[in-house]
Amino acid sequence: MKQSKSLISLEDLTKEEIIKLMDLTTMIKHDQLYSMELLKNKSIGLVFQKPSNRTRVSFEVGISQMSGNCVYLGPEEINLGVRESTSDVAKTLSRYLDGIVARTFTHQDVVDLAKHADIPIINGLSDLYHPCQALTDIFSIKERLQRLENITVAYIGDGNNVCHSLMLACAKVGIHINIATPKNYEPDQAIVDTALKYAQETGANIKVTQSPEEAIEKSDVIYSDVWVSMGQEEENAKRINDFDKYQINEELVKLANPNYIFMHCLPAHRGQEVTEEIIDGEHSIVFDQAENRLHTQKAVLNFLFNTWGAF
Ligand code: CP
Ligand code: NVA
């Protein structure tokens, strides 16, 4: 019987575990645990079906900093479900590796890897979720604002993987979130319902609207993501047209709290979802956010392997 834990979505973590993960991330970031060989003799595979800068590099560097070994397996090597079945990939890699970070198109591929593997699977982005990003995001919010209480996040754009995980993370820790998307680009209703259930326990407010102005009003954090996610390239022209009114720019941010912070998971398209003035301006924390992927994921690996002993 399989014993390993996986991180497929934020639903896999309790509020208490998320808080502990954030504390561990702080310790890792500020060097207390830097030199410990927490992944010694462990090999982690990166099974990536899509391109990546931050996720790939931050996992590879983080694993190496903890004395682990990393094996990158791009679409040319492991063509999930095409070259061989996802279950055969999971069973084979379980014989070599201690864990897998998977970046896939369909979310079911990550679920199937976890179902058939004997080792922890970490979702490094699927079409439905991006949990490592969301854990980093709430860590970055707490780091910058020094609290989790009385914070409102305004997510403006596509109700996509990043939006889903951010909404769940906020709901789990009690951060209010307003989501503004064009009609037909709303977050998945089943995931909104799950977030609402968590929000009942933590007191978070979750609002989904089509009005960017309503969402951003008096917000402390403004968040955006690309309008065209990986795999949606054929919809490029339609999406750019549909999202036209959802750009974060000087005019829109006037409605936010004057001390707002701007966040973006990156990669970004300046001139589309956000203007250069905003993403490169004084309120933006996007590169702190990118850096924090490294520290957060080191904490996640320790959580899944229990090499630190806090969980
Ligand atoms: N934010 C993020 O996941 O970036 P990459 O796609 O470059 O990994
Ligand atoms: N929503 C984007 C996030 C990239 C990190 C995508 O899936 O392409």
C-alpha cells in the first residue's frame, strides 16, 4: 500500500500545514537550513510536457542546494500517454526516483501519475492548477505585508490554473480575493465552490465579477497572469480581443489601496495584461515572487519527504 504524500492541488494541504510550510520557507530563505543536506541520496525527476523557466530552474537549483540529484525529462524523453502510458511511466520512474515534479497539459495526467506512482508527485503546473506558484504567492504576500489578516487580493484576467490555485490558497489562509474575468473566462465553478467551503472556515470573502474596477477597489494586492496560457496559442487573437478591458494599468490601479503590491507569476506580456509602468514600477514584487519559488519549493520537498521533521 502506497504511503507517499503528493502535492497535486492546494486541497492536499491543511491550513496548519500551509502555515508550517511558510515558516519553514522563511527559515530556508534566511539560511538557517541552507547547508543541511536534506535531500542527500534522493533523486527527483522533472517530467515536463511544457516549457518552463522559473519552475524548472528553481526546482533544479533547490534540489542541488539540498544535495539531491535532479533528472530533467522533457517532452522529447517522456511523451506522457503517447510514447508510453502514464501508468507505465509512473511505475517505471518509481523504481529509479524518489519523487517527480510534473508539468502537464491535462490535469488528469498529474492525477494519474500520483495514482500509479509509489513516490511523491508534485504538480509543477497543469491546465487546472499551479499549487507551487500559489504557495509562493501567499508566502510573498505575508513576507511583504507582514500579515495574512485583512488583506484583499484582486486577481484580474483569465480564470485559469494560476487563478484556481491562488483562490484556493487565499481561501485556506483567510485572505479575501476578488476575481474579475470576462464572460466565459470565469474560474471553474466546482473549484470556486471548494474555495467557498474553505472560506467559511477562515472567514475569507471570495467574489467573482466581470468588473475589473469592482475587483480592484481598495485591494492590497493586484495580481495578473497571461491572457493566453501554454496550449492556448491558437486562441491568441480572440483572447487578446476578449481581455482588452482587463489590463492592469495606471488608470485601473488608482482604485486600489495606495500602498498596493503588484504580483504576476511570470512570464508576462507587457502591453497586454499589464503595462510596463506597473510591472516595472515601484509597487511590483514580481522578482521577489520569482525568487521565492526556490525557497517555497525547498520547503515543499522537505514536507513531502519529511526530511526536516516538522510535519
Ligand atoms: N511562473 C512559472 O511557473 O513560470 P515558468 O512557466 O517559467 O516555470
Ligand atoms: N497560466 C499560465 C501560467 C504560466 C506560469 C500558463 O499556464 O501558461
